[in-house]
Amino acid sequence: MKQLLLTLSLVFTLGLSAQDAAPQNWWELDRTDNSFPGVSAAKANEYLADKKAEPVVVAVIDSGVDIEHEDLQGAIWTNEDEIPGNGIDDDKNGYVDDVHGWNFIGGADGRNVNYENLEIVRLYNQMHAKYNNRNRDGLNKKERREYDRYQEYKEVIDNKRAELGPSAAQYAMIKEAVDAAIEELDMEPEDVTAEDIAGLESEDENIAIVKRVVANAAASGATFADVYGQLEGATDYFDSQLKYNYNPDFDARDIVGDDPNDMKDRYYGNNDVEGPDASHGTHVAGIIAAVRDNDLGVNGVGGSNVRIMSIRTVPNGDERDKDVANAIRYAVDNGAKVINMSFGKGQSPHKDAVDDAMNYAQKNDVLLVHAAGNDGKQLTLENNYPNDTYQGRRRTGKTWIEVGAAGSNYDESLAASFSNYNKEYVDVFAPGARIYSTTPDNEYATFDGTSMAAPMVAGIAALVRSYFPDLKAKQVKEIIEESAVPVVLQVVKPGSEGEKVNFADLSATGGLANAYTAVKLAERTKGKNRRLRDERDESLIQY
């Protein structure tokens, strides 16, 4: 029981005790005007209000998007060449009834993948049939290297499962104790308050512990809904890690019915762009395109001309390279000018296929925005995929932006503690901590992650491409990077125990992405382009 109390305290005080004083919309505000280091989206959109713009399609390659959300109405892409629900590929693009996007992790029978293995488990399973019960001494040099990787993967998986088992059981016990308290009250969880819990009269020791923990959380400004939401998330996390992510016996791909290693296969899946768990993707979509100034929820960075194309590719587990490559190609072929990719993993067995898709996007003038990851570590080309460097080469994609996460306080905590970083491989930082945005069923929630920082930049890119459509993707990338607001601060290095570094050393730009400065620079760049064209035309006339 002492362990239960300790764990409850950790769960509810770590995530909830330090309540942020920043407003829910801090991430769209301006540091000069509002004192919060947001992306100045409100200022940029106000500046552009009376200027001409064109619709711009942003593909959200993610877990799915609730396209019926109240705050996304009018902001969802529609394939005008497809007749909804007729079961015919009207536009002959290979995808039947792809009215609002496509789902690469669904089956033709309408079923959908929700949970998936991590890539390390899939690689282990591929090697297991070959190397299980084999002796290393009887292998050739190439096989010994592969055998050693197999043993390394096995050790990681075994250790992780040994660690997860007790944690999953512990959180299940905590959840049971809290649910018992709710049952005692005979109320729905969303209606319970800290005062209700405090008023419980029970001799049950578990309920007594819950009362103390909820009281401590309430004293720190957290509601019971905060506590319960945090607990549900932790319970689901450990349970899914054990049952699915790190479980070699679990295989969900039969739902799709394809060969996931056949990189030439492009036409599979279904048209369900929401899927069974669209929380992450809907949150991302809201940051980019939630309708501004409609007295609902949040205001998207990208303004009123963004159209979200939902491409469901990312399960609760690691995405597959085949699906990522096909999702990028689908987005390009169907008119997306910006692609948001808030996902990543530690291995990429078919990186060449993703590289080819990245190159395809670049050739077709499409900007790719990718989240740097949440491991609180220095990014390398071997620990985070996908990335912008072609397999086995030094050449990089020219229309790729890698984004780290910042918090709402302009002080030593500015770099989010979970964010990955690298002076060479991370391009810019953007708000990614305590981000309030849309979630399914007309709900809203606060999430943390570089997954939230990437769509800030995708929103800026959409704003620029909407109002300055003549600018190329490579120019938009350069504008976002060159207009990043420099930060001259010593900050706590993400993932460290208080070690201080210059914020400028965490990314290539050393700054924070900013919509207003990007728009102003885009204006100047557009003017420069026009002058160059005029000069070229004049020289042709003279010639």
C-alpha cells in the first residue's frame, strides 16, 4: 500500500502540480505584444486580413482526423473529383471514395489497425525464425553481425517487458482504487470534483489514499478531471506497451491484408480518415487549421485558407516505412503543398523507400515538416526516422524542416525538457508544451510534444504559401528559418539534470519559428522575385 501511495503521488504531482500561468492560447501570441513566446499567429493573421490569398492544402500524416469537429468545419480538404460513397474510383487515382484523404492502415473490409508493434519488435520477429536456437559459432561473418543484432533486439524487448509488467499491474491497481471512489459517489467521472472525493466517508484504505492524493493535486490547482485524465492516460500507456508495442506475439497487419515489405504496392487501405483513435491527428489538425475567431476552442496558425487532408498512417505503435512513403506520395499527387509529419521511430528498415518519397515531394514543390521527437536527447541520423538525409549519402532533402519543442516561459525552461535537439539536424524550435487544441467529438485537450511543435511550423508554412503562392517550397523553408526569432538565453538542456546550454546551440537557427516575421520576410522575398522577373523580361526585350 505504501507503494500505491508513492506511485499515485508521482503520477499526480509530476504532471499536475506545476500549473502553468500561461493562457490556453499562449502559443499563438507574440512575445513583444503579449510576453509569451508564441508563434505570433494572431498578429500575422491580423496583418494579412485584408490581403488576397489562395486555399492551400496541408496533409496531416497521422493517426486520423475527426473531420466533423466543430472547430474544423470549412477547413477540411474535399476531393471534388470523387463522388462520395459510390464505391467507384471516380478520379482514377487508385483510391476508391477518397473524399477527404486516405487510410493506409485499414483493410478493404472496413476494419482498422489501432495498436501496432514497435519497429524493433518487427525486426526481431523477422530474425527470430532464422536465428532462434542457433549457435553463433556456426555462422559466417555477415550472419554473425545479424545474429548479434537479433540478440540485442531480444535483450531490449525482454528487459522492457520485465519492466512494463509491474508498472502495468500497478497502474491498473491505481485505476481500480480511483474507480472505486467514483462508484462510492455514484457519479460519472467527469462530474466528480475534488470536494466530492474529500467528502467520501469510507474505511477502505485505498479510498483514503485517493482522497489524500486528490487533495494534494487540488491544492496545486488541478481538478479531479485532470487527475483522472492523467491516470487513464498512464494506465492505457503501460497496458498498450505491454500487450501490443513490445509483444512479439501480436500482429495487426493482417487487418490491412498486404505485404508490408512490398514497397511497390501502393493501392491498399480504405477511406476511413478518422479511424478508432484520432486524438493525436485531430489535435495536430487544430493547431494548423482550427477556424479562427469563431468563438470556439482554438485559432489555427494557418488562417482561414487552409484545407486539411487526413492521411491515416500512424497507429498506436510504430508506423511502417511503406505506409509513410505511400502517404507522402498520396499527399503530393492530390495537391498538398505542405505535409505535417508528427511521428518518428528508432529504426527504418526501408528508409530508401521513404527517401524516394521525400525526393518526390521535393521535385513537386512540397514542403515536409517533421517533429524532432520527445526523447530529450541529441538527434542523430541513426536514432530518429524519418530524417532528411538520404540513406548512405550526405545529400539532404531541400524542402524538409525538423522542429524541436519550446515551452511558454521565456527563461531557462524555454526548451521543453522532452524535446530532442541538435545544432545540425534540428532546424528550429516552436511551441510544444501545454498546447491546447482540438480532439475528437468536439472536445479539446492539452498535449505536450514535438508533435505539437511541428504543426506550428506547418501552419506558418501554410500561411505563407496561401498569401504568397508564387514562392517555392525551398523558399518557404528558407523564409521560416531565416525569420526565426533568435533566442539569447542559457536554458536547461533537454533531458539533463539541470545542465545549462545556450538555446542557440540546440538548433541550426538557434531561434523560435514566428508567423509574423515569416510573413514580413515573405513579402520582401516576393518583391525581390518580382523585381528579378521584371529585370529578366526587360533584358529579353532589349535583346
